[in-house]
Amino acid sequence: MSRKNKLRIIPLGGLGEVGKNMMAYEFGGDIIVVDAGIMFPMNDMLGIDYIIPDFEYLLDKANRVRAIIITHGHEDHIGAIQHVIDQIPAPIYATPLTRGLIEGKLARNNAQHKAQIKTVQAGESSKFGVFTVEYFHVSHSIPDAMGLGITSPAGLVVHMSDFKFDHTPVDGWPTDFAKLAEFSTRGVDLLLSDSTNAERPGWTPSEMVIGPAFDKVFAEAKGRVIVATFASLISRVQQMADAAAKHGRKIALAGPSMVDNVKIARKMGYLEIPDEMIVPIDQALKMQDHKVAIMCTGSQGEPSSIVGRLSAGTNRQFDLKAGDTIVLSSHPIPGNEETISKTINRLLRRGAIVIHDGIAPIHVSGHASQEEQKLLLNLVRPKHFMPIHGELRQLRRHADLAKEVGIPEENVIVVENGQVVELVGKKILLGERIPGDYVFVEGESIGDIDHGVMRERGQLARNGIMLIDISLDKYSGRLLHEPEIITRGFVSPEDAEQLLPEVRKRVMDIIHGGGLDNEKDIVSAVKSYLHQETKRRPMVFVTMSKG
């Protein structure tokens, strides 16, 4: 069937993992892109700053991309935007707060000049070639989040990004149930929906439960209160500010992204915090402890974050005091549990009181749990269903929920990044596979580090390294001096004193015995000896010079 007659749905990120959400919709010569997020590295991704989607598929079609639509302002939906617009100069469409957060991000990355950003509101619609996109409000853990109704000649697709059915959200603006019901009366050919909490039974609690929990923390804290959360969790900042005001504390903000996002949200009216409530961090550090609350980033325990540095005693601007109350107001991103646990233990050793969501309800998820997911399916009654946003186990569980509420098994499709799905003739089919792997970002390097490099880093971290430097006479081939051997991360200095002389002797024996064809002979012999003696396999490198 020709390209003209089908809608192609191309998952570039967010299917098979939590994070780096990005989806493309293609019909004929028109393409729209939904979201462009990042993913935080797993524990074994040593040295990596963050990961972006592989959007190579779009590069030779950049002139056909009519719009990049951003559903809300969280990092896993906007974090890669500067990388995308570097190569795909399409206009960006976002609600006011999301636009403000994107502009702040682009300004911090000196990429603002490249972006055309257009503001849209829930309730409006836009035409992009053959596509008509209707924006509708959804409740999430950040204001101004939206879902999309995408109409093309192939039918109506509802793209339900991150959402929850919170009837009492902090901003007083619940999900637009009426719009979802209206879509249902039209006939929804395909629903795509967030699977983050597909394994969590019941309903996700309302954001309103956090207010009393924060109130209790502030009432009981004798020293400073330090609240750590994501910089884009704007509603959480408001709840913290309300609790601080009630208990006579001033607020200070720490971390550039937190400072910028709060400034943007206040300016746009999404945060109601009086000017006199906020003091500079330098002033806050001179105030009495019981009159101060500090809001910062680092709720995931990242070593380079403020909370991570506080736990290690390496934060430059201020240090932890015994009696400080640290509130970690977020849920661990999958893969970060071990890091957060270690950070909590270090904070406790340094005399802090640590409150996390395992102790008190100081965080609730912004994502729908099973009962909400089933309610959405019953409300929309789609002909076909495709779970998005989650690891494979979450996608599969969400698919099971769809079958439980009556969607035929043959109409439910589970795919991961790179697997194209086609909606054609009111049927859903699998298309071809395209690249959908991780693109690692480290400093200024984007995509230069591959899985091979990551494996080498893991091997270095596990087993260490041995460097052997050999200098030979260029005429006789004899050693000019004994080989120099350096080890890092392999054995202690005491063990090295016993091991290295034998390594040096074996290297010299190979050279003097004339059995040396190349450096690989020495590497092989040394590796064999080291494994025999230590049962370990460090990386061994030989440099050979002739003089």
C-alpha cells in the first residue's frame, strides 16, 4: 500500500524505558513530532550526563516536519529540544508555562535563537498539513499539561501523554473528561496512553494529600528544612511555599534550574509566592535555622546535585548541619533506587533527618494507576490501543488492562522504540524497524560514545587497568631499561609490590628470549599470569618505543 493511504506512528523514545519520550506521526508528506525528552543514565552508564532519543529517521525528512508539539514541561519531554532543533528547524508548539520552561532551557544552552516557539492553549486546535491537532488539558504534576487529539485521513488518534485523574489538583484544573467523552462519540481509532504506573493497582492519590504532610514536616522541624525535588515540579514548589509561609519560614532557592523555573512560573502567574517570602540563598544562610526553608534539586541522589554534594560534604555554597531536615519529594526513577539509598544513608550519617515517600506522603505520582488507566479506556472506547511511556513490563501490563476492559487482543499492540506502527484502512499493522537506540550525551559529545565504550568503562571500573611501558634499543632490540608498570584500580600498593616484580620479570624473559612478535604476545602472557594469580582480568595495555 502506498505511503499516501496510511498513518505511520514512529516511536523514537519512551517505549521500552522511562524517559526520553518522543513520537513522530507521518502521513503522506507531512510529519508532526510529539515531545523531545531526555532520560537520566542508569548506574552502569559511567560518565554519561543524559541520554536523548535517536531521531536519525527524521534527519533526511526535516523539511517535512510541520511541528514539534510539547505536551508539558518535564525534562523527559523537553530535555532534548535543543538537540532536535539543531537539526530539525520546525516550529515548536506548547502551552504558556511549557513555552516558558523551554525558553529558559534554550537560553541556558545558548540555543534560543534557533527556535520558533508558538503558544497554544487547551481547547484550541492547529492544522499541520493533513493533520488537525486538538489540545486538551490533563492533570499532571506540573501545570499546563495537555493531551492531543490527532485527526488525519486515517482517522482519530488520541495521544494521552503523562496524566492522572486528580479531582482536586493543586492548580484546581482537573483533566478534561468532557473532551475525552466527545472524542469517544466521534470514534477513536487508536489510543496511546502513559504506562508508567501500569503495575500499580488502585488510584494515584491526589496532590492535595501532600499539603498536610508538608505541614507536619514543617511543624516538627527544629532546624532548617531542605526540600529536594525536580526543578520542573512547579506544583510542589507552591505546596512547599504554602507550608513555609504557615510556619513563619522564608524560602531560598538553590540550583540554577530551580531558580530559573521558579522565576518563570512566578512571572507567568503559575506560582503565587509573595516577593517578601523569597530571600537570596546567601541571606538565608545567615538567618536562624528555624526561619529558613531551602528548595533545591537532587531528589534522585545524583552525585553532582546539591543533595548529592551535601551528603558527601562537598557542596560549595553551604554545608549540611546536624538537625537539618531533608525532604526528598519525588519517587525514584527506575534504576536510581540504589543511588538514592546510598545518598540517604550518607545524609543520616552526617546528622540530618531524612523524610522520603517511604516515610510520609511528601510525594505522590503524577501518573495514572491501574483504575485510572481502565477508566480512560472505558471513557474513550478506542478501536485500537497502544501503550506508551514505560519499560516493556509496564507496556505489557497496560496492554493486559486494555484486554480486561474489553478491547480485543488483536487490536492491542505493544512495541518498543524503532518499531513503526501503521494505521491503515481502520486496521493497525507493524511496519519496518528503524534505529531506536540510546544516544549518549557527555559534555559536548553527542552520540560519539557507543555501547562498546560503555562496556570498556564497565570493565575498567570492575577490574582496573595495567599499563606496561617498554623501551628497546632500535638496533639490537634489547631493553634500554626495565619495563615501567603502572596499575590503577587493580591491586593495592602492598599487593603490587609482590605482583609487579614477577610481571616485570616475565615481560623481560619474553623480550630476551626472542619470542616477541608484537605487543599482543606480552598482553596475552601478562593477562594469563594475572588471572592465574588473582582470578581477575584487568585491562592490560603495552606501549613500546625504540630509541
